Amino acid sequence: MDATEGDGAIRVEVAYALPTRQKIVELNVPADTTARQAVVMAELPQYFPEVPVETFLEADLGIFGKALRDPENHALREGDRVEVYRPLKIDPKAARAARAAKAAKSR
């Protein structure tokens, strides 16, 4: 469902990736579209049927690698790429601590 050129539409991308593949959906959307609305418009579940639909509705979002604090209210700008982040499987601090402990044991 793209907006048409000339009616205040902007071009944006929505990106989602799994470890083995990624999809970037190009959209023309109304100028007041929020990041979360763009994710819904991208219809990502059709490309990733193995991922629960809730993942796309609740996931953290970012623009070019910078996390958004309020994606439901963040209005997009021309050329933005909305990134849908997968949930972390392990806390980054815990992962670093585990790697450090493993390295210490192998010395």
C-alpha cells in the first residue's frame, strides 16, 4: 500500500534480517508516517512466515543503526531506513562475562 508520488509521499525502506537472510522493503508512504506504521506497511510476515507476527509489532526499531526511543511517534523522513531488531537471546554483559571466564580457564 504505497502512497503515490506528488501527494507528499516520501520514500523509505524497512529492513529485517535473520542470521541466514534479510529483506529490505522499499515503500512510498505519506510524509507523516511513523516508523512503526512503516513496519506494518512493509508486510514483513509474508517474507518471514516462521517469525511470529507479534515480533514485527513489538520489536525495537531503529533508523540506520540508531535505536528509536518512541517508534510509534517517530515521523519518518525521506530516505530513512527503518530497521526491525530481533530480540536478544542473551544479555550482552552476560555474554562478555562468559567469554572472559572461558578465556581465563584456557590460560
